[in-house]
Amino acid sequence: MYTHETDWQDWRWQFRNRLRTEAEFSKLVELTDAEKQALRNPNFAVAVTPYFASLIDKNDPNCPIRRQAVPVSEESVRKGLPDPLAEEEMSPVENLIHRYPDRVLLIATETCNMYCRHCTRRRRVGFKKKAISQEKLNNAVKYIRDNPNIRDVLISGGDPLTLSDSALEKIIAAVRSVAHVQIIRIGTRAPAVNPFRITPELVNMLKKYHPLWVNVQFNHPREITAEASRACALLADAGIPLGNQTVLLRGINDSVAIQKELVHKLVQIRIRPYYLYQCDIAEGIEHFRTPVSLGIEIMEQLRGHTSGFAIPTFVVDAPGGGGKVPILPQYLICQTPEKIVVRNYEGRIFTYPEPNHKRKEE
């Protein structure tokens, strides 16, 4: 597939040589009928970096890497919503989504290193190759500048790390020029699917714009390779905090054992487990969805059984633009002005007295 080791480790080579067709995938794996059918007429863009494809177990149709990368015929089931989070309704200017009072999401590009089969934004990504235009960027920055309550800007897509360093810096610098923007975040899956994108040149550019955070997405322990670990180390060593946003996916990571192994591996490479997402109700991904009760069960088996900082927040992104709602196991059994009764991770019951202070009269 490549001529020199330097080719393989060149993120641009990985991007240019993404697998897209039945013929290309057939050289790597014995495709199932469901995969062949989907590749002949995909309902969503297909592109997988050679690096991520190399992690596929060619003999296992249920390989967790393979199921995230290779489409199957179930994607043709149109159950779900084209825009489950009502992002289009919350877009005051093109390429900007304003759902929460103090933060916005800026879509820098609609291109990805890999098109994940569980993508929520599949209605729009994978069709345009260019980055946000200068005019649209100017309009987005003007909106941010005109709204002084916006303190946090998430640059996402698509994947911003499909852009060159200079193109990405132009976007970051424009956002940073707004005085009331305190935090810039970048959402990317590059460390998992094209880790060679994380170069010393990139991190040297990024650290000029601190405070800057990076959100990544690792969904399975097999994705945490030596290459991915090196990429995350470059970011962490540049003082960039890393948070992981895992999507709970049926048949891929829907067990306590896998989730525990994943969070343990994440913290070892200095990534804080941030969110565990309930899979959205986007069209074509119904086969990935799990019951919410399973997510609660996973959280119960993590809390108290591993370090607190290794436990993500389980959230449902409410359909219709309601935002992320944390879903927690119920530990509070009852509450009175004098005490609360709680259960711990072992199921034991404890009484905790409230302070005996009279409330000040209003």
C-alpha cells in the first residue's frame, strides 16, 4: 500500500489514500454481503485511513474497528432524524451553532480523516472538501464579537485537523482576536484515526493560543495504539488538556469490561474521560443504539470501582436541541430537612445528617 515508512507516517499520505470502495476494502478484508451492498451504494460518505484500516481484524465481521469504519446495509434503514439535535435551527449564521448561552460551535470544515459510521452530523459532512470560506468565517467571528456572553468556542466539523496548520491557524487566530473569548476548544478524531497528523509543528502552533483544549474520541481500547499514544503525548506535553468523548455503541463498546479498560487506558495516556454519549437518533444509525439503562449500568459499575477522574459523565443529547442531559444512577434514596439517606457503590445504605443551622429569615 505504500513505498516507504515515511509515506505511512505522513498524515497527508494517509488522507490522500483513504479507502473508499468495495475493491479497496476487499484487498484488506473478506467483506460480508451486508458490507458489499453498503459499499456499492453508500448512504453516507465512506473514507478510512490506511492506518485505521490496518487495525481491523480481517477475519471478524464484528471487529469493533471494522464496524466503525466499514458501512453495512443496516445504514439504509431511515429510522431516526436527519438533524436529531436541531443544529440547523440553532445556527444564527452559517457554520455556527449556538445552543448554550455562553458557548458556540464553529464548523471549520465538513471533511473528516475518517467517516465514522455512527456520525450524528452525517447529513452534512463528507460532501464538501473545502474549509470554511473567509466570508463565512468573518460572519461567524462577527456574531461571536457581537455577543459578549460567549466565552467558549468549540472548533469542530467535520474534523479541523484535516486542514493544514496555516489554514487551521487562520481560524484559531480569528476566534482568539475576540477579547471576551476565554477558551478555545478543538474537536478532532485525528489521534485515533490519523495520529500522524499530530506533529511538533502543529502543537507549536496550537500552544500559541492558550488556553486551548482538545476533545478527542476513542471508542474502544484497540484504538489506543503506540501511534495514538505518541500523538496524545505531543499534545499533552504542549500543555494542551485532553478530554475524551466516547459514543456508546451496540456491539462495539456496550459492556462494563470494555468501558473500564478504555477509561484506564485513556488516563494512562493523559486523556481525561469526559463524556460517554448515548448514541443519537440520527438516520441510518439505529443499529448502533443501546438502551439508556445500559449506560446507567455501566456508570454504576465504574463509580467506586475505579478512580473518580477516570469516570466520564453519561449524557443524552436531548432531541430537538435540548442539549446534553446527564443521566446518573440514583444514589439518593430520600431527603428531609434533617438528613439524607444514600446508598454507596456496594449497595450499602447510609444516613448523612444535615447541618443543624436555621435558615435566615428572608
